[in-house]
Amino acid sequence: MAEKAHHKFMQEASELIDDLEQSVLELEKERGNAAHIEQIFRVMHTFKGTAKMFGFDKIGEFTHYLENIYDELRAEKITLSEGILEVTFQSVDHIRNLLHQPAELAHAIEQQHAQLLEKVIHLSGAATGIETSHKAKKHAAQLYYIHFAPAPHFIKTGNNPLFLLEDLLRHGEYHMHTRTENIPSVDQYQADTTYLAWDILLYTSSSASELEDEFMFVMDDCSLQITALGTQNLLQNGAFLHDLKKAGSFTEKTILSLQAARTSPETATPAKTHKAKSASGNHVIKVTYEKIDNLMGLVSELVTTQARLSLYTDQHKTSELEEIAENVEKLVRQLRDEAFSISLLPVSHLKMRFERLVRDTAKDLHKKVHFISEGDDTELDKKIIEALTDPLLHILRNSLGHGLELPAERLAKGKPEFGTLLLKSYTSGAHVVIEVHDDGAGIDPTRVKQKAIEKGLIEPHAELSEKEIYNLIFLPGFSTAQAITDVSGRGVGMDVVKKAVVDLRGDIQIESTLGKGTIMRLILPLSLSIIDGLLVQLDNHQYIIPLSSIEKCYEVAADSITPDMNGLIVLDAEQIPLIDLRKVFDLAPSEKERTNLIVSRFGNQKLAIQVDDIVDEYQAVIKPLGGMYKHQDFASGASILGNGRVALVLDVSRLGELVA
Amino acid sequence: MRKTIMTVDDSESILAVVSTTLEEEYDVITVSGGKEALEQLEKGINIDLIITDLNMPLVDGIEVIKKARSISQYSLKPILMLTTESQAQKKLEAKEAGATGWIVKPFEPEKLKEVVKKVIR
Amino acid sequence: MEDFKLLSNTDSYLTFSMNQELFAVSVKKVTELLEMLPVTVVPKAPAYMRGVINLRGSVVPVLDTRTKFSLPSVPDSIDTCIVVMTIENGEELVKIGAIVDSVSEVIEIPNEEIMPLPAISKKERAQFIHGVIKKEERFIMILDVDRVFSTEEVISLKATELENVG
């Protein structure tokens, strides 16, 4: 190492130690001061990164643990103790000694180092768990399975896979197999396309991340898997190697099974998979839900305040104010969306919980089922996900209990022995749809109707559409199970499921084909707290209709609206049920010549809602109406307008039921 | 033609190591912080490779990378970041910002030469 | 000593009037008094449910106490007030506002002065009334607000019917 750099380091290190000492002293006085903790962390971090390069290995090793401790402190995972302060003080002196190595103290420093090292390892172990305590040590040699498959365009990016492999294999002892199965016939072969892939077994003392580093420039242009297979060097096992060569291409599974065959079981170590992915979603910081809730609360207040600003701006029009208000509105909207995305969780959270249940339930019922899912990465508000767990569990149980047939019965019907249960999620506008499909027996409308008549839920001669019949299932006290099974007949009916979904401002629909299967469709709002809405007016009453449920708006002459005897009107050559909001809300007919029709859609259902005026679009922070208004469920909540007054938020699907 | 490398670090000693290691084969410009680096980039000086520390006070390495990527002259130049093992999160951020690769501190001077040779074709 | 005794046996009540009759509710239930505010009507609700108000960012239901008690309706006046209370509605505690003609005063009532409802009064009414007191020759009905405002029925409460009590 050049003299110049070494000199620089000594100079810098002295300054750093002085800084450190100062910060520790101040930290002792003001223990809650995050700035001091941050400063100490910084010093440790710098030492860790540089000391070894100048031959101060002990400082590097030592500060690594201290850095861990202060990292935990600044993340507030641990609190500052007397012990930590004391050790930090001792460390300051010790680092200084290590740096200058006064000859007369050599022995004492050695002893001091061993003692202090033990203390900081202990403290950082307590702080970060055992995992970190061996992190700094040189890795024991391990066996890795590496699969490297360059993307077809790999060579075009200017990379050469062979050079990469050369660098990789330099890490240790290896066995490599080149996969050639993707090479096309000569007439389709393109010289600049990469068709090869490699399977490698590598025994090395390098860590997985060091191996991964070899691929750092091509991470996005290849698929790479690096799996640690334990410390046993199978490459020294002649029989194993023979088998492996015979196998040709291999995977981590091949190795494990060959290993099991060729070595005694107790030496086989469990494999720890370390998948190198180029995806960015893996790296996360942890934030408590409480913080997210607080953030959402503040965003909601900001939205309400912004509405006031907009109103004030309308009343005091100056171009500058208007411009500012417009910007604020835009920013608030962006902030709202960002804040929302934080509180969203992927549906896969739900699926994991169900897998076990489906397996066990199917087993109990002697049914055979493949449980699969689509759209696991569809995201939903965390609160909705939590509230959906029980309803979905119930639906899955129902599908397994009533929907899917026994294997013999399925075979007799010419269906595959294994039934399929599909959990399908997708986003549709401002809604998230979660469907449970089964390919079972389907729902028999005649049986459902019969049952409802028996239970006195409907009149014997009631004329019901198929949809209405399916909806009977959601009535309290309805259960289609012929025998009360342990699985479905628990007194918890589909009415409870429906209530849970409705409480989330969602809806549930059934689609079923007799003999083919059933789809239970849950339609849910993306978020519970803020929506984009359309502000409408009847006399001096204002209401908010969620934009997510609005398809189109028409302004028409009032006398052009002529519903037929079934309350249907024709719009764009389509018959749509009309809801005259005035009539529904018991208001006197309007004298106005013009009126507005708002065509809404909820699931498969279309509705035309007639209102006097459309005021504006409005970001509505939804507040609950409370238990006193539980019967007025056509209002899913209320929102405070810019002028301080309250407007009800209408639930289109409930409105539809009101007139049905 | 000799290539030019700009190396950014708030640690004088790291700058010294990088420059002494690489100055035999390249022209090395050392810059002592993120803010100074942004100034150099704005001047539009000729650079073939940027090596930047990530963890710097005031203006960190991520901002340096982002800045470089926003200027067409540097948008395709390789950028290496200096990180420590514990900075997985930062490493990823830097990669997203447009870093080409990384060198983990502490590093062997030979390793630095190797990596630089690889990226500075 | 005397003070202490008073404290232990005396509760404070807010009195308000409607149709020239006096009612009282325990101040423990009352969270604040508001002047009349704009009320947003919730359609399809019983007549005594006047609507909802914006109480510093919360949406709070308000009830028309006259209608609730089967008293004749009158237009709101400058004295009309909203008494905001926290009541038990089933399992949960909810905030509601009760619209009253005017608020009178807070009085201290020793427990022993509270008289039970006369046996002759209707049973269904008795469950809404905590008791009756006589003050300056006037009867004041102490309401059990948890019951009064959580029930969905309209109650007939006329203090004048109690003239022969006591």
C-alpha cells in the first residue's frame, strides 16, 4: 500500500476517533439524542469499511460489531444501556491504542482486545440475534449449487458468459454441466443469441453473496440460482460424482437425492436456499402498522383541509390562489395514492393461510383437490385482507364441503379425480375482485328454492330469477347442506359471509352451472378510508357517489325520461333500471327542465341514478355513520365537505336493492 | 487513450487507496463528497467511469448516481458503488438509480483493478 | 366533613326544557353543548333521527328530542341547542347529539331527593326514566339517556302526567 494512502488513513482515523469520543460523551449526557447515535454509527461504519485495507484488521473486526449495535440503536430496536455506553468508551481508547500500537503496551492491548471483543460480540448478539455474530468470520467452505441461464439477448449486451464462468469457477473446486437442449436446428440458429445454460456444483469458502457479486453486471440479463448445500464436499465422493456425471444436467434436487443415496443420512445437512433475484421487491424496511395508520389519518385530514382550500379559492378567485390550490390538490392526490399503496398487502398473504386448511379439510372429507391461485400479487388494504380471512375460509370450506364431489362420484361423471379450487384475484377499476372457483357439482336452483320454501323464507309460489334464487343462500338461517357436516354445518351461514363483505362496502355474487361448478365473487373496494367521488345535488341535499362505480353521465331533458312499467329506461339501446333518487328519498318532484342520469355499474349490474345536478368531482374521506344508522345501509358513510357540511356517500349496489 | 475515472468518497483514505491503485493505468479525479461530485458532473468534465461511496453526509452516493444518469453525457457510463456488506438495501437503491455494479469495502486493491477493467471497456 | 358528605351523595345534572317541561341528564354523560348547526338529513330514517352533523371532523348523529318524546314540533329558535352525549348503544359507546329547546342550568341533586316513578306510570315508560325530582314546585324527569337514545321506538314522556307524584 502506498505510503500516501496510509498516511491519509492515519490522519483520518485520528480525527474519527476524536469525533467518536466527543459523540459518546454527548450521548451520555443526552441519551435520547438520535444525532449522536447516528454519528457514532457513521464512525464505526467508516472504520469497518476502511481499517482492514490498511492492515488494521482488528479495528475492522471490532468496529463491525459496534456498528451493528449502533445500527440497532438508531433503528430503535434496542435501547441505550449503561453497558453499551461503557463498552463504547472503552472502545474509543482501544481503537486509539490499536491504531498507534505503542510497543510497551503490545501485550496489554492483545488482552484488552480479546476481552472487549467478547463484550461487543455479546452485546451485538443480544442486539441482533446470533446470526450476525459469525457474519464477520471467514466463511467455512460450503458446497453450492449454481444454475446460470443467460437470457437469449445476453451476448448482444456485450457480455460473454464464458468469462463470467471463468471468474466464478476460480472461487474453488467444481463440477459443471452445460445445458444444450435449447440449441435450435441449424436453420433457426442465430449466432448472436445465447442458447446455453449451466449447472455448477462449486465447493468454496466464498459466501453466496460473493459468488453473486460475480454476476453483478448481468443480474438483469440472466436467471441465476445460488443454493448452499451444506459443508460436505461431495466433489470428493467418487461414487457421487460418477452418478452426477451420468445424470447430465442436474438441479439442486438431483444433488440432494444423489447425496441421500451415496452418503449416510446424518451427514446430509439441510439445504438453505438463497435465490439470487434481480427483482427489487425483496428489500424492505419495516414500519409498524401504527405509523401507517397515523399517516393515513393525517392524509385524510389533509384531504378534508384541501377541500376547504378549494372552496375558499372558488369564492375568492385570484389567479395565483387558484394556481396554488390546484397544485395543492394535485399533490394531495399523489400523496394520498402513495400513502395508500403503503397500506396495501398482496393477496398471497391470504392464500398462505388457506393452503393448510384446504389440505386438511379435503383430507377429512376424503376429497381430492388441487388448490391453485391466480393473481397472488393483487394488492388490497391490509384491514380488508384481515377482515376477509374468515369469510374466505368459510367459502372455501363450503366449496370443499358442498361443491366438490367425492373422487368416485367425479370419476363416474367423467370429471378428473382431483377437483380444482381456484382462488383468483384481480383489480377491476377501483375494486378488487376475489373469486373462489370450484369445478364441483354446482348449485341446484330448484333445491335452493325448495329449501327456502321449507324454511319459510319465501312464498311457495314466488317467481324468482336464478340470481334471486342464488341470493337466498345469503339469507340468515339458510344452509343447503343435506346433512350437517363437521365442515360446513357450523351454524355460521353464508349470511355471515355476506355481512362481513357488505361491512367492507363490498358485494358478493354467485355464478353457478349445475354439474360444472360454482364461482363465488367478492367485489371489494381498494381502500376503506378515502375515495374519489362525484358530488351530486337534490334541492339543498348533496350526496357523493363513488367514481369507481360510475360508468357514464348524461344530462337530459327531464321529460325525456320515461321508464316502462318495470322501471327500466333505454339508454344507448340498453335497458337499465332507473333509480329516481328524489322518489327513493321521498322528496317532492323537481320543477327543473334538465336532469342528470348517472349510469353506474356494480359487478354485472347496471343502474341509472337520476339526480338534479352534478356538482363536481370530490375526494371523499369516508367517516362511518355509526350504529344509529345501521338500517340506512344505502349510505356507506359520510364525508365532510369543504364548507364543513356533511354529505352522505351512497352505496350504488344497496341503492339498487332498495328499488328492486 | 487513457481513460478518466472520477472517484467520490468522504473518506480521504479511501480516495487515496483508489487513486494510488488505479493511477498507473488511468487518470483519476478524486472528489471529497457528494455535493462536489454534483458540481463536477454539472461542469460536464470528461469521465469514463464513476466510482462513488454510497454513505456520505449531505449528498449521498445515490444522488450522485441519479444526477449522472440524468445527464446524457454520463447516462451510459459505468458507475461503481463502494458499499459495505451490511448495506443490502442501499445497494439495491443504487442499482435502481442506475449503478452498474459494486465493490464491497474493505476491498483488495487487486480486486478493484479487476472490476474496473471489466466495466471500463 | 359536611362537604365530603355532600360530594359523595350528590350528582350534577344538566337540565333542559322542552315544551315548557324540564328534563335532566347526568353531566357525566354530557360531553359538550353546541348551538344549532346545519344538519344533513339521512333519508329513510325515523322522523326523530334528524340527521348528522360535523363535530370537528367526526360525523355525529343528532336526534330530535321533541319528536322522540311525542311532543309537538316547533321550528328551531336561537335557544335551540344540541346536547352532545356519549351513550351506550348495545356493546359500543357512541356519541350522539340531542336537539332540545333550550338548556337551563347544571344543578346538584342529592341522591336521596330522587324519587322513583310512581307505580301508576306506564311500565314501558319507566325504563327510560331514572327518577323524578321536585324543584321549586316543578317536576324534573331524570332521563336514562342510554336507554332513551338507543331504543328505536318513540317514547311518550309528558312530565305533566306526573303532577300527582310526591
